[in-house]
Amino acid sequence: MIENRRLIKLKSTYALAIRANMEDKYRQGDLVVLPKEGDVVVMGDLHGNLKNFNKVVSAIDLASHPNRHLILQEPTHTYEAQEDRSFLLIDEIVFLKSQYPHQVHIILGNHELSEITGKEILKGGICYNILFLEGMKKEYGQEFDAIRELMLDFMKTMPLACIAPNKIFICHSTPLKKYVHHYSLSFFRQGTGNKEKDKAMVEKLVWGRDLSQQAADEFATRVGCDILIVGHTACKRGYQVPNTRHIILDSKGNFAATLHFKLHRSYTQKYLIKNCIQYIHKKAVEKILDGKKDEKANLMENISHEED
């Protein structure tokens, strides 16, 4: 059962974070247009991993780096456990957004959309939405409805994507090739003018998983970018490179990875993969590289040391 003092603080923090989502100075419609200076840390799917989140937040030190941006996605629903407490990670993200309203950007994922729309996610006979609700009810008791409403309002105000001046586009996923022609930067900035079509396009965006070269090339052209940073796909070693456009990040597991890049620099996909992928856990890095520590440093050691 939630204590009254914590309840008051949580309600206030949600209100601040919802306002921060809507009033983010870099936001244009559902698109966050990042500035020309500074650097960015992108996380893939988190799915309730509070430990990974806290480690990255501590490492990047937003307070000391006012031109640094953190892009987060999919904190909702826990895959590995029978009890879902991923809402506690959402609470922490809300607090971080309220503290750094123009540095922290939480993009919409399909699991957040499922909570908004009521579309159930079933895997292995388990409904993640039910586990999520049960966990919230247990934690918040009679205040469940009030917190639930605020959480949904926060999710509804999440942007769909971020675009960097160096032609890097960050969104949760990209649509099937047959739908790509519907998308453009104009859609992300202002929609189509048809609410029902917009809803359908948002769903096809966050649920899509066409990682073919043709689909990637066409979508990248439609949004005027060269590189697409996404989540939505589990990666055994923290990231995947399915084509010459996409870099898939997974930030939830023991081999979790993030991507760190400068906003004023031009990058190739190959350079980003070789030099800008950061692992959250040192032991995971050592295992992947069989002890060759000089090839890649972990996040804590390398996050502030990328060469200009």
C-alpha cells in the first residue's frame, strides 16, 4: 500500500512530467528535433529493468552535461517474471523527465500503446497487461485508479520519434514496407489530419518489424535520414544490424547496450557500431569479447570519452 507522502509526490511528479512531454522545447508535434550541439545516449527496450536504467542515468550525469540528451523506450511490462513491477521503472522515468524536461525524451513503444488502447499482449499463455495491472493494484491499493489514469496520460503524451541533425532517426520500430509510403516527417510533425488514419499509422509504426533492406531504405528516404535506431526486437548481445540502415538496441538484459553519439558529427552505420555502442555491464563486455577489453569499453568507462 502506498504511503500518503509518496502518493502526493508521485501525483505531482506525473503532472510535471506530462506537462514536460507536451512542452519539450525540441518537440514539433510527435517529433523531437534534437539540436545541432551536444550528445545523445539512446536506450533500447527496458521492460522494467530498473537496475540498467539507474546505472545509465548515473553514468551519463545529465546535471553536469546540460547539452546531453537521453532517449528512452519501452519501460512497460516485464518479460522474465511472473510478477510485473515495471510500473516502478515508469515512476522513475517520470521523475527524471520532470527534473530534465528538455534532456529526457521517452518515445512511444507498442507496449505503452497496448496499455493505452487495451490491446492485450499474450506470450506463452501469459497476458502481460493483466500482470501489469495486478502489480499496480497491489502496489497502489485504493489509489490505483488515480495513478493508472496519470500513467496513461503520460503515455499518451509520449512523442513517436526523435531526429538528429546528422540524419539519425530514432523510433521504436519501423512499419512494414507496404505501409511505408504513408510516412513522412510531416506525419510525425502534424499528423495527416485524419484521426483514425493517424491511429492506424501509429499502431503500424510501433508494432511493425520489417527489417528488410528495401523497407529500411524506403523509410529512411521518407524521413530524410541515413540511419535508423530502433528497439522492439530482442538482441542476445545487446544490438543487431539487420541491414545497412537499422541499428537495433536492447537495453534490458545482462548483455544490454546503449548508443552514444555526438550531434554535430556525421556518422556511418559502420562507425556507430564499431565505436558508439556502449555496454552497460562490464562482465557482459568481457564475455562477448573474450577478455579483449581494448576493443570496447563498458558504459561507465567510456560514456564521456568519445573522440571529437
